[in-house]
Amino acid sequence: MTTNDLIARLTGDLKPVPKTAVIQRVGTGLGISLAASALLMWLWLGLRPDLMEATGTMSFWIKFAYTLILAAAGAWAVKRIAHPLGSIRVNLDLMVAAIVIICFLAIAQLMAAPRDTYHILLAGHTVTVCTFNIVVLSLPLLVGAFWVLRGLAPTRLTVAGAAAGLAAGAIASLVYSFHCDESAMPFIAIWYTLGVLVSGFIGAITGRFFLRW
């Protein structure tokens, strides 16, 4: 058998992959795991009782926009890193820009507030559980992101794991915002962001093992 014959036999049954295959896999994996995370939040924590009233406040929509931008950048990062030698630099830049903006808003709120309110602005009343809850809610999403990547072709496994973790944490923070009634910008800038970063760290560490070919 010649080399050409071998190549022909190996490639004879191959079919072209649809151009939307990667997007479809990302949408399926993150979509199902988003539903799982939302269900977990609803059964475990519940929706905030004043949700309808909260939607009439600027602070709710700032928190929503912040977590939505992080979630979108994270999901896009999973798609980009799924390709060989994929890069997530543009996604990290977008996340950093969002974090800088929320930190600016946090500093502005602190500067305008009396000193005796700093503690409540920074710690709220859920400081002991906020980051933990976001990380827990990110776990179904991390599994979904890993499923996406294992069916594709990432070559930088630690970076791919970090992208999966950041996406999971960011989407989980969006889910958690529908339970959490904290509205202070300093609180969101610190504890929400920390939840996303911790999830990214978990993804980076575990991705080296779970994403191995």
C-alpha cells in the first residue's frame, strides 16, 4: 500500500464540519449548564423577594450589566481558546476594562459617602457567603465548559482551563445577581469579582488534567 493509498483510506469517510459547529457546541454546553446553575440557585438560594422593585433601580442594572459583560467575554473566550493556539487576550482586555469601570464607580461611591458607611458599602450583609456562593454556582458551568473544550481542540490546557473557569464564574455571578440584594458598587467590585477570579483559578488548575487529550 502506498502512502497515497493510506491517506485516501484514512480520509475517505471524512465529512466537512459545519462552520457553526464550534458555536453550536459552546451554546449547547454553556446553555445547558446555565440552566443547571440557575436551577441550583433557585432551589438552594431562591430569587430575591424584591426583584421586581429592584429592577427599577440604577444599581440593579449596573450590577446586571457588569456581570453580563463578564459572562459574554467569558463565553467568547471559551470559543476562542477551543481552537489550536487560540488566544483569549481580547477577552481578558474586555474583562479588565469592565473591572476598571466598576472599581471607578466603587471609588466614586466611597468618596461621596460618609466614612461611617464604609463598612456596609464594602462588606454589606452577605460578605461571608457571596464569593462562596458564586463559586458553587459556577461548578455546573465549569463542567459544561470543560465538556465543550474536550470535544474541540485546545492546545494550551492551562489557559483553556482558566478561560472555562472565568466563563463559569462570570456566568454564575450573573445568575447569583438575581438572588443577591447587595447593591453597593464597592461590594460588587470586590466580592463578585473575587468569585469570578477564584473560579478562573480553579479552572486553570483543573484544566491541565481534565482537558488532557
